[in-house]
Amino acid sequence: MKWETVIGLEVHAEMSTDSKIFCGCTTAYGGEPNTHVCPVCSGMPGVLPKLNRSVVEYALRTGFALNCEITKYSKFDRKNYFYPDLPKAYQVSQLYAPICRNGYLEIETGSGKKSIRIREIHMEEDAGKLIHDPRSGNTQMDFNRCGVPLMEIVSQPDFQNAEEVIAYLEKLREILLYLDVCDCKMQEGSIRTDINLSVRPVGGELGVRTETKNMNSFKAIGRAIEHEIKRQIEILEDGGHIVQETRRWDDDKGQSSGMRSKENAQDYRYFPEPDLLPLQIDDMWITQLIETMPELAQQKRERYTHDYGLSEYEAQVLTVHKNICDLFESVSKMSGQPLETAHLLTGEIMRLMNNTNVLPEDLSLDACKLSTLIELVCSGKINRSAYKETVEAVFTDNADPQAYISEKGLLMINDDKTVIEAVNAVLVENNDTAADYRAGKEKVFGFLMGQVMKKLKGKGNPDIAKKILEDALKS
């Protein structure tokens, strides 16, 4: 029997607001356990939540970028369930009137382009974090993350394989980064994915789905999908039945395990949140946000190739992460040399990042120092070899480029008198070769030029040296 896979995704993205969704506590990652909490986010009785306006605006911007319809009369609901990391024993979310609906996102894979439908985007609060101690067997609770604002971006079951899922997640992460609504640091849990997956005979009715929870690595997501497809097909071909359940993926072991039976909406006993008024979103607010939408990566790629003459490859590399793109724009503006800046970042900087395993989101370079270096090489004050050496010093040690160049004696010799003396000395030492050149053997010019640069210890300006050598050979 031939099988086909049906996959839908729920992506939870922590919004990069300074404060939580319903209180003024910081959303900063880390900190001592249970220090980023207050009576509101720790669920004390008698407290009242207050909605963070920025959370709404971040969700709306995401909705615009994902081609969604905006729910102008949006509401919050209580999702009732008890887990140790949820001190209120309920979560404020949106079931009946999510803020955005009916969008789509275009992806591209080896099979071509495909439109993935977005069912909805809703706002909610995050839960805390459980810390399991394998030595004692105890579990500790850190409530710092309670109340951190989340967007849940829910797709329709439009995916058929892991390649499509990864393409979608990469495109979605790119959009969230460029909107500046989520830092997308997967290692910190800023973006997490739940995978709803079922298999069925080709063209048959939908099968029973499982949900693999809280995936925060693209590679692990790909492996988990392939494993779950294989697991379900083997069960069905052996005459068994798929259990609707939530599963946990162990990437080290390359296998999943059941956690609990999968809840349906009625199991959460949703009802309207009584402590928050419905949210009215008027046309003026929508217009203001649309007018202030930041430029997305695809728009930047088109501008870079059209305005700066960059290749499509360079434009793609420069926009692979917002951190690199921001650095490119800063250095380009300071130096006035977008092409040279692009060559630097896509060449030497990428090489150094790969050699030192620096991720794009962790790259931290002084734009002023890079701009200074570009000005020095473009003005002929240093040669390409010195340029490359100094770039590495800036990357590795945050060196001051002018101080480093001065200390290492890397400035090019642009003094005509010094170059003339070097040329004359080379012609005296290589009189026969000079005679060969004058007799028509032009190939020896490269040798003579090399001897001049050697005499200048590699610091001579090659353009000046070439002209002076040519003039001397003609005389």
C-alpha cells in the first residue's frame, strides 16, 4: 500500500517585547530563578492583568506579513488545565476570536513553489519552566517565563514531508526576525514547534494524528518527522491502530515516546477571560502599523541587486540573518562602498565565522572599524594582504584598525621618491632582464614588478610602482 503524510504545524514564538503580556516584569532571558515575577504573572489571587499594547502590534505586524485577515473585534479566553509550571492553573489565550486568520506563506523547495495556508495567529502567555534533576529525581520550577508573550502561528495541514516543513520554518523565522518581533533564538526556546502528523493511504481519509511537542531545532524536526512517518506506517501495516497522543522526541536516541493522550478543545474548558475587555482594532491603528512596517528580507534582496548591483548570491548571504543584514547596511552607509562591504561580509567575514563556529545571531563587529578598513583599502593606503590581516585582527580581537596597521607597519608606500629608488635598484641588479624587456620580451615585466614589490617589502602601492617601472623601462 502507498501512503501519504499530512502535517500541520503550531509555531510558538516568544515576542521580543521588554515586558510581559499582562504585567511589567522583564522578559529578559536567564536571570536567577523566580526573580522575574510579580503577583500578576505568578498567579496570586485578587490581581488584575493589563494588556501590553506592543504585544498586539507585534501580532498585527506578523499577520500583515503572512497575508492574514485581521479580527477587528478580538477577545481573550481562559484555557483551563493544571501543570506544575502554570501557577494560575489556567492560561490566557485566544480560541474563539484570534487576532489574525486565513493567511498564507509562500515556500520554495526542490519540487517548486507552494502556498501554505495559515489558519490563525493568536496571542497567549507562556508558562514557566520545569528543571529536572537526574541525580535526585526532583523537579524544580522556575516561573521567570510565566507571562512572557507568545504568538501561536497555526498552519493548515498542508505539508507532505520534512523538506516542506523546514522550508516553511526557515521562511517564517526570517520574517519574524526582520519584523523584529521575535529574536528566534531556538537554543533559548524563543521559537518552538509542535508537529501534528498523520499518515493515510493515498487519497484516503485523514488518519489519526499525533503531536510531537516543543521542537526547537530544524535538524531535530526533520529527524522527528521521518521517524514518526516510519513509526505510524509500520504500526498500520502490522494491523495496529495509531493512538492520538502527545509525544516527546529524544534527539540523542533518535526516537520518540508517548507523554499523554492528546487533549481536544473541550478538555480545556475554555470560557471568555473575565478580567480582560474585548480588543477593538480600528482602521486607523491598522493603517499606522502598515505604514511603519519594516522592509522584509525579500524586499532587501531585490533592492540590493537592483540598487547596488550585487549578485543574487551575495544578496541572499547578506540577508540570511537580520544581524548580518543590519551590519551590511551600517557599514555601507558609513563607508559609501556597498559593493566592497558586500565582498567583505560574504567573503572574509563569512570565512572567519565558519572557522570559529560563530552563528549569525552571535556576530558582534564594530561597523565603524570595518568602515575604516574599507576606506583604507579603497584609498590605496593599505594593500589587500594587509586588509585581510587587519580584518582578522578586528574579528578576533576587536583591534583598532588604524592602531594595528601602524603597529605592524602595514601602510603602503605611496612616496614616489622611495618607489623610484627601488625601481632603479632593481633595474641595476637585473640589467639583462631589463634589456630583454626593451627588446620585446614583455613577459619579463611581471618578474621585474615582483622584484620591485619585494624591494619595497610588499608595502609599495602597485599602481604607482607599475607606472614608475614602465616609465623607467622606456627611458
